[in-house]
Amino acid sequence: MNFLRGVMGGPSAGPQPSGADTIQKLCDRVASSTLLDDRRDAVRALKALSKKYRLEVGIQAMEHLVHVLQTDRSDSEIIGYALDTLYNVISNDLEEEEQEENSPKQGDDLGSQFTEIFIKQPENVTLLLTLVEEFDFHVRWPGVKLLTSLLKQQGPQVQQIILVSPMGVSRLMDLLADSREVIRNDGVLLLQQLTKSNAAIQKIVAFENAFERLLDIVTEEGNSDGGIVVEDCLLLLQNLLKNNNSNQNFFKEGSYIQRMKPWFEVGDDNCGWSAQKVTNLHLMLQLVRVLVSPTNPPGATTSCQKAMFHCGLLQQLCTILMATGVPADILTETINTVSEVIRGCQMNQDYFASVNAPSNPPRPAIVVLLMSMVNERQPFVLRCAVLYCFQCFLYKNHKGQGEIVSTLLPSTIDGSSVSAGQLLCGGLFSTDSLSNWCAAVALAHALQENAALKEQLLRVQLATSIGNPPVSLLQQCTNILSQGDKIDRRGSKVQTRVGLLMLLCTWLSNCSIAVTHFLHNPANVPFLTGQIAENLGEEEQLVQGLCALLLGISIYYNDNSLENYRKEKLKQLIEKRIGRENFVEKLGFISKHELYSRAAQKPQPGFSSPEQMMFDHEFTKLVKELEGVISKAIYKSSEEDKKEEEVKKTLEQHDNIVTHYKKVIREQDQELEELKQQISTLKSQNEQLQVTVTQQVSQIQQHKDQYNLLKVQLGKDTQHHNSHGDTLQVNGIQLEEVSKLREELEDWRNRHEQLQGQLKEKDAVIENLKSLQLEMGTEQSSQPSSSGGVEHSTELQKELELLRTQIQLQAAEISKLQTENQKLQAMNTAVDRVSGASGASKSSEKEGRLLQELGELQSQVKALSEEKASLQQQLDSSSSTVAILQDEKSKLQQEVAEAKKEQDDLLVLLADQDQKLSALRSKLKDLGMPVEDEDDIESGDQADEDEDGDEEEQD
């Protein structure tokens, strides 16, 4: 007891033991004591000393504490003390008052060393995972904290141990479902450390329903109004989604994007936001950007962008963008987020173009944002964000580019309101160099990969001052560059000059008409050669490189329409005044510049100060494309240029041929697909008809069987009731039908009389013909030599034979009619008998029932006969339809075979053209000209097809 009093701070007699001695005695007590209470007290004492004597406890007690975890699992209290002691030893979260000046670094080293000792035996981590499964608060909570500390110290090693441990990650996922908030919240922190930079663990955590649980926690805590727990959940979500395409796709397919919309619902009063709300909203915006980052695969980004539009998330972000009272950093991050949500997505770009600011009168959001960009009083980061938003709006958006350029054209200028074009021109020629640079870059993006708009922009005229004629926009840009210090020193600022040169290089590239307009000003070429030839300081070397690039573009895209500025003359001028080697060296200043490398990394401008904004990301792509070809073009002779032009024309012709054949093949493929669809449709219809025919044949057979059965039954009934034969010989005709039968009999009698009259007439005709035949025989015997008589006699004989045939037919018809007359007389007699027997049948109930049954059977037979006839007619119709379909099928198969043969011929011809094209390409490469790869051509064709498809959908 005296020993424990000394440890716990009670009064003791004699000298006080040192900390190391006390810890040693406690460790011996833990190791040797047989009573659980003694071991528990010793571990409690070690916990009390672990913060002050961290090194001593870690060195002497760690092994004993691990042994306690292994052997004393039944006592939660001692397990909790042991876990707390290990946490104090390994963790670097020391209180400030206990730290010395050099303790942070020493503490970091101690924590890392003790962690390395602990995880040297991987079963220690596995044991810890088992303890974390315990529901007891005094075991689970310190276990979570200890595992989090291990991950902070030796993250990759601990991650690997947990990854190979059976159900290791799944055990930790249960922490998110714990009803005790402190354990759940520390579980989120644990998973943050566990998922850092480990894609395999990130996937496991995501598929363990982490997204659902984390979003539920965010919703329960109040979304952006929640506390630090929301922040921790958002950080964990970022770990799971950033640079992990599989998890991003899983997040989108799980419809979790739709659950992000309530995060950005802000009220009308946006004043007094707490710091935590600003942090939460900032992280939420970053999470949206993770899903639509330009570094993600294009297909994944596009699908997320469309999902954000359809669920209303983009609309909600635009509401924040136009709201009042939003903190500046949130507004800046919202602009950046909207930028990446609309980048390259035509549907989202069109929606953004339709957004209006809540002003009077309403103004487009683009105009409001551009007003902030060219306003030098706005924060630098906000202006950069607006520029990035404008660039993303125009990225692969030819429609938006045309709308921006149209606001500069004379026919569309509206003097009553400020347009985007007017703001860009105002910024381009303002006294603020950053406004000059931003406006020049923005205008360059309006011309990116759009030759038609480059020509349209040549029509823009500017009014410089009252009384002076207007000048073109191109001329004004070159004037500012060449005049230098004469106009308010705007041209002398490096940033302004770099911006204007980038605009001119983008404008003139791949546009011969713009090059001709530029060279038409006689002052431009001397200015460029003078700038390149001078030996200026390091700051001006960047301007020299851009001047060399602009002059090289003027040579490479020169169509030789100006006699004084043909390609050969410009190259001679470079050789004479600058030197080719010196020109190429100055051209290389651009790509060697540090700011060029930084701008080439990502599309978003990421500069810490205005002075560092020199290059645009898209412009770096242009430099990379043109630097090599311009260097080669400078050294080419006129003969090589001519050969190059010829090769270019040949390539264009072959490209046109290839494009034509590709179009033909596409059309034939489309026709072939349509024919295949028709064949499949006809096959299915044929199968359906075959099934129908089979069913109908089966039904007909069933009806035949029923008919035969009824016929047999009818025959039996007739034999059974033979004694009443006089009544049943009329096929079961009922008394009420007698009058109808008599009327029909009268009709037959009338017809018989008519036929008798016709028969008498025919007999008279026959007699006349016989007498005529006798007369003709007499004439023929009296005039044997007359050829005309013979011919006449032959004709008469033919007529006689024909009449004989007709007479025979009439005789056969007469015999039929006579037979029919006899039948009618017999029927009349039967009807009379039925009429006479009606009175007797009334007195005989049995005979009446037999007559009734026989009538019903006869009606059923008649109905079955009619149904049989109808089914036979349907069968005949179906058979004819099947024959027609079979005929159409054979015709279509023949057409498909002919189309395949024609396609094979076209493919052979296309292969020959490709061989010729490859030979020409290799020849062009030998000449040093830039050659597009086949993949680029294919991608261009595909892009054209996609663009055509989009236009058709819009129509």
C-alpha cells in the first residue's frame, strides 16, 4: 500500500523513488501479479504516468500492455486502461503546457518509433481490430483512438496490415452505425486516415455503403449549417472520390449526386455566416469539383455534368452565384465550381448563357461577371475565377463563341445596354495591365479553333477619338504594341504586351486572311524584327519570344497574296536582320520560361499574384504545336516551300477522297443496318404468322373432330327414330320455316319455266341450223371448183361446230335443271308432308322433343361448317401472306449481299488510298511539315459527327 500511495501521490515516508524505478516496479507487478485487481491497479498507475513519462512507459511497459490485451479480454476496465496508456505513448497530441521548446519534433519521433515497434508484430494490429468490435464504450472508444494514432504515424504500413486482415475494413465500417456520437465521429476520423492515398481501401469502403451513411450523417447534422462532424464527413468523401474513377462512377450510378442539391440551398439573408458554415460550404463545393474535374476521364466528367443539370444542382449553384451577401471566398469557389460543371458540356453552357442577374433591368450573368473581371478594385482571386469561368463557358462551345463575337460586330451592337464584347474591348484598352491581360486572353478563347470567327473579327471597327476615322481591332492592337510609351505607357507594360501578343498569335494562327490583314500594315513587320533583334533584359526576353512566334506564324500561314511580304522575302529579312539561329533561340524563350511550365499544368489559372499571370493554358498548347514547325519553316528554301504546297494540296485532295469514301461507307453501313433491322422485323413477323397458322390448323382440326362426332351422333339418332321417318326426312326443318321454303320453291319453279322457254327457243335455232346445213351441202356439190365457195363453206362448218358445242352445253344445263326440278318437286312433297304432319306432332311430345334436338344438332353442324369455311379462308390468306414475306425476304437478302460486295470494293479502294496517303505523309515528314496522325483525323471526324448530332438534336 505504501508503494501505491507513492505512485498515486499520497504521503510516504523515506526518499521518493524516481519515475523510471516506479514504472519498472509497476511493470513487474503487471507481469507477476496473479490477482486481476492488482494488475488493474498497476495498469491504472501506468496510465497516470504515461503522459509525463512517455518515453519510460513506452520502453518498459509496451510489451506488458500488449500481453494484458491478449490475456485479460474478460475485464473491460483493465483493457480500457491498457489502450489509453498505449494511446498516450504513441500519440503526438500533447497538451501545450506539457511541451518544451524542442518537444514537438522529439514527440513526433517518439510516436513514429513506438508505432513501428507496435506494428512490428502484425497480430497486434489484428488484435486491436478485434477489440474495436467490442460494444463496451471503455474498450471501443480508446481502441478507435489508438488505431487512428497508428495510422497517423505509419499510415501505409498499417493500411497494408488492415487490408490483408480478414474483414478488417468491414469491422471499421460498423463504427459509422454506432449510436454513440463520440464513437461515430471518431470513427469518421479513423476512416479519414485509413483511406488516404490507398485506392484499394477506398473502393472497399465505398462498396461497404459508406456514401449512404456519410450523406445520412451530413443530413442529420444540418447540411452546411452542421458542425465539425459535417466537415469530417466531407473530408472523408473527398478521400473516397478524388482521383478514384471507380468510386466516382459508383457515386453517380447510386444517384448520390441528387442528394447534394440541398447542401446549396441558401436563403435571402446571407449575412453573418459562421466560420464553420463557410468551411462546410467550401468543402461541399470542392466535392462537386472533384466529380467534374478536367483531369477526370472525359466520359465520366460529362455524365456527372449532365446529372448535375438534370437534378437541379447547377441551377442551385447559379442561384448562389447571383445571390447577395455571400462571403467572397465562397463566391469565388462557387464561380470555379460552376466553371467546371459547364466546361465542355453544351447543355450546361446553354443554360448558363440564359442565367440573368437579379438587377433592374436584368443582365446576363456573363456580363455581370465580366464587369467584375475588368474592374481593378475587385479581389485578384475573384477576377481569376471569372476569367476561368469565361474560358470554361467558351470551351468547345462554337455557339457561345459566336454570340460573344457577334456583340462586337457593327450590325449587332446595341447602344442601350452593355454587352460582353464592349466590356472585353474596354478591358483590352484600359490603364490596368491585369485587365488588359484578362480581356486579351478571354477574347483569344472566343477565337479558339474557330477560323470563321477569326475572319468575322476582322470587321470590328473602333472609334479612337472624335473626328478621327475608326480603326480595326487588329490595327488598334498592333498600334498599342508598336507605339510603346506614347499612349499612357500601356504598351510598355510586359503583362499588357504579353496578353496582346497571345491574342494576335491565336488570331493569326490557321487563318491566312488575318495574316494578310496583319502584314498589310507596313509598320508591323519592322516592329517585330526590331523587337527580336534587340538585346534586352531577362524580363523582355519573354516579349521577344512572343514576337518571334507571331512573325513565324505570319510566315507559316502566309498565302503569298502580298508581293512585298511573301514567305521567301520574310525569311530573307530574318536572315539579314536577325539571323536564323538567333530567331530560333528567341523563339525558345517561351517554352523555357518558368511561368509557361506552371500554366501548362492545368486549365485553371493558379497564380499567387497578378505579376505571375503571363501565360494561358490553351496558349501553351498552341506554342507546343507551332514551335517546331516554325523552326523548320525558317530553314526551308523556296523550292521546298513549293513542294510543301504541292504535298499539302495532294494531301487535301486525298483527305477529301478519304472523307468522301468514309461518308459513303457510313451511309452504306446505315443502310445495311436498316436492312438488317427490316430482315429481323420480317423474321419476327414470319415467326408470329407461323405460330398463328399452326394454332389455326389445330383449331380447324379440333372443329373437324367435333363435326365428325356430331355427324355420327346425328346418324345414330336418325336410325333410332326411324319410325318417324316421314317427319325426319327433311333434315330437321322446323314448321316456322315452311313458308320460307315454299317461297323459295316458287322462285325455283319460275326459274324452271324461264329455262323451259329458253330451251324451246334453242330447239328452234337448232332446226334452222339443220336446214341451213342441208342447203350448204347442196351448194357445195353443185360448185366444186369455186375456191371462194370452199372458203365460205369452211367458215360455215366452223360456225356450225361452235353452235353444236353450245347446243351440247345447253343440253347438259337442261339436264341439270331437270334433275334440279325433280329434287324441288321431291322437296315440295316433303314440305307438304311436314305441313300435314304438324298436327300429329303437336299431339306427340316425344316426337317434338326429338325434332327440337335434331334441329339443334343441325344448327350446330351448320355453324361448325361456317366456322370451318372461315378458318379455311384465314388459312389461305395467311399462306399467301407467308409466301409474300418469303419473297420479300429473299429479295432483301439479295440486296444485302450486293451491298456487302459493294462495301468490300470500297474498302479495297480505301486501303489503296490509305497506302498512298501514308506515302505522302512520310514524304511530308521528310520535308519537315507538320502532319496530323490518323488518330487525330479520326477524332476530328468523330467530333464533327458529334457536333452534327448535337445540332440535329437542337433542331
